[in-house]
Amino acid sequence: MLNMASGNTIAEVASLIGDAARANMLSALMGGQALTAGELAHHAGVTAQTTSGHLAKLLDARLLAVEKQGRHRYYRLASLEVAQAIHALMTVAASGPKRHRPAGPRDAALRLARTCYDHMAGRLAVAIADSLCDRDYLRLSDGAGLVTQEGRRFFCDFGLDTGPPLHSRRPLCRTCLDWSERRPHLAGRLGAALLDKALDLGWVARMPQSRALRITRAGEMGFAATFGLVSDWRVPALPQDAVPGTAP
Amino acid sequence: MLNMASGNTIAEVASLIGDAARANMLSALMGGQALTAGELAHHAGVTAQTTSGHLAKLLDARLLAVEKQGRHRYYRLASLEVAQAIHALMTVAASGPKRHRPAGPRDAALRLARTCYDHMAGRLAVAIADSLCDRDYLRLSDGAGLVTQEGRRFFCDFGLDTGPPLHSRRPLCRTCLDWSERRPHLAGRLGAALLDKALDLGWVARMPQSRALRITRAGEMGFAATFGLVSDWRVPALPQDAVPGTAP
DNA sequence: TGGATGCTTCGGCGTGCGCCGAACCATCGG
DNA sequence: CCGATGGTTCGGCGCACGCCGAAGCATCCA
């Protein structure tokens, strides 16, 4: 009775997440990667029509955002808050008393730098995106991205093409919510080109059997000089390694 | 299809919260105060039978915990994680783009010290509970509380009765999840007695038309000497006071 | 232009679940 | 012992909603 307004609305949100099919879609989107309706249908295990209905509801409630691209529609979580809410629900669902398992050393490397499909993700990628925005080479807004005039010059100097697409309709610059950092990093054609260039220059190297990227000494220098990054990029020593009971 | 296990379970949790009646109950419990089934029924606006069914489900899913007490049953949120999940859902429900409104100066005073029914809550109360536990005068575990032998002597010296109840079956020592601190503070007969004593001694004073408590200079000294609290208890200066646009 | 693919809208089926009335247990007061 | 009060269990009603088949748009490719 009291408190009705807030109660009702939280119920609506929770109710939307509280359907198995929709929950599976949202979980799939927690990776940060935008997915098409078809991919989401597959994740949810229902037909395309059903999926379409679900997506319309999630969209209407502003839990998701969409981007049309040719005959595909890319869906992603609408905001950080949504991701946090789902994360919190996962925590509860993972049966309360079980302690939040600390990330292992392998995860630490992943968190630092990794590939996300064809571009970079992790602390490094987020720092790069931040730096580019700070210098106004890039303007990121809610999934979309814009390269400024100065930005074009900068990328050109660095050896990246920012011209019109050759045969692809894929956008030049998109953002992608970073799974570990929960902040946007650079995707799209430009993001892919940046990863290629970094591999070419030997600034990062793929680690075997993992999506993790190793940042080389040359890379440390290069990223610092080019993007003005001040952090050090060594894999941090993990305090939880010292905690008894976590060793296998 | 992939990821089914996690998706399914998060859906179950969200689905439980996603009913208007249950959401209202959970919201009511976000205050930290344990409530009886009848009170929850009133908050939800449904009959007692219906409420009973809801509570059974929430209990079964470990979202709530109960404590029997005479012919009453006190329900409370089962864990911090549950409170966080509901908080996150509230944030989403409060329509994404709206920025998390910073607390005003009035709230700052409330956060520092306030009454919670008949006992104290806020930073001060949590600090007191912490101190009492540190000295092993009190042992708090998950809603229940125990006064140790040394504790009885301590409270006796301080002028608080820890003897058996006179006419009440209300427990001597209970914990109550602090709304602002999200950590337990002291409730029960002992908590109530402590507030009375603090008011008597002039250590705190009720502020007009508010549940906030003002900590007097005598209180600062007294709490420090008695409970070994080192923090200063002035209402913190608020950075957001300087932010343009928040002035009325 | 015609066919393939991705996605949405429409309509109808089935069922899960929230609701309440009534009856049933437990606890407190006298 | 008795009634009063708080809480739960049972049974049946009814709606809301998730599901799919079929049809309808939009976009890409030849």
C-alpha cells in the first residue's frame, strides 16, 4: 500500500528478467558484445517470433537498446545499471553463502588485455578509449562512436585508415561494453584495425589457447608514447594467491 | 541453450521479485527492520493467506529468513546480497538516465545517527555494535545476538539492565540491518535501553520533525570514552552542496 | 525482378500462478 | 478450559502471458 510506486516498478523490471527465455538473452548480453535477434533466439532456445516479442518488451522497458544495421538488429544492454542489476541477481542466484570466488591468475591476464572478437578489450582497451576521448579524437555516446577531425589525423599518422568502408557496411567506430571493466572500449572497423596494428607492431601478442593478450615491453613504451597511458601494465600480483584454501 | 544453468536460476530469483505483492514486501524489508507476516500483508495489500504463500516461496528460495517469536513471525532479508540485488533493481526501475540523486544535508544527518523504532541506527550505531563485538561483549550472528559474561558486567557498569525480561518476551539482543550502512546494529531490549540511556545522559538529542539524532559534545566524549570510538561525529561537509543545480 | 534471409505482427492455444473464502493449527490472555 | 489473534493449508476460480504456426515487411544478392 505505502510505497506502491517504487514497488510496482521494481516488480515490472524484475518480472521482465524473471522469464527464463529473457533471462538467457540478458545473460548472453552480459558479455558486452551486441548480439542479433537471431543469436539471442538461439541463446534463449525459442523461435524467432517469440524472441521478437521478448525483445520488444525489453526494449520498451529500456533494459535493452538496439541498433539497426542492414537487415540485422544488434541488441545490447541499455545501461551499466542494467548490467549491475543482472550481476546482482546472478550473485543471489548463485546461492548466497557461497563466497564470491576471487579471480585466478589466468583471469588477471584476461582482465588486463584480451581480444573481444576482432578487437581489444580489458583494462588496456578501456584506458585507450578513455585517452582518445580525453583528447577529443573520439566521441563515444551510448554504443555509437564518432571520430573527430583531429582524430582522423591522429589515426592516419598512426597508420590506421579512417576512410569510407570498402565492401563492408560495418560502422567505423562502435563502443562495446567491457566485460571486466564494465566501461566502454573501442569496437567497429577502427577497433579491429587497432588490434591488427598492435599485433603488427609487436605491442601485444596472442597467448596460446586463450583470448588473453600479452603486452610486450615494446608495447608498454608504444602505448605510453602514443596514447599517453601512465599505468603500468604488468599482471598484478594477486592477494588471493596468498589466501589459504584457494590452492587446488 | 548455452549458459542455461545460470540463466534459469537468475530467472527464478527475478521471477520471485517480479510479482507486485512480493516486491512490495521486499521493499518494505529494505528498511532493515524485520516485519511480521501481518505487517507485510498490509504493505503488499493482499490478504493474510496470500501473503503466507508468498513468504513461503521467498523463504524457500532463501531470499528471506524468519525468526519465530511467540505467535509472531519476524521476516527479514536473508542476506546482504539480496538487499543489493533489490537495490540494483530499484536503480534500474528509477528509469535509467536519471542520475543517482546525491543525498542532501538532511540525509547526511540521518546517515550519521537516527532512531530506528526504539533504538539507534546509522554510522554511530554501527560503530557501537562493531566496538562491542571487538571487545567480545557481544556476539552477533545473523539476526540473533548474545551478550557475553564480560558484556553483562560492562552493560551493568554502564547502567543497563541485562537481566531477564519483566513482562515482555522480546529478546534482549537482536541485530537489525542498518539501512544506510548496510551492516548490523544493535536492536532488541538492549538496543532500546541504550538509546534511552544515551538520551538520558544528553549524549544524543532528538531533532524536531525527523528521526535524526544530534550527537552532543558530551556525546562525542561519552561515546569515545565508553565505546572507544575514534571517528569524529560531525555531519560531513557535502561536496554536492557546491554542485550547481541542486540548490532549491 | 525474384528469391533468400532476418525480423516482426497476428491469432489462438494451453497453463502456470496469483487471488480469495473457508477451514485448520499455534499461541496468548483469562 | 475458553475465546481472540496471528499464521498456514486447501481448493477452486480466472486472468495473464509465454508459446508457436502462418503471414507480412524489410533488406540483401543475383
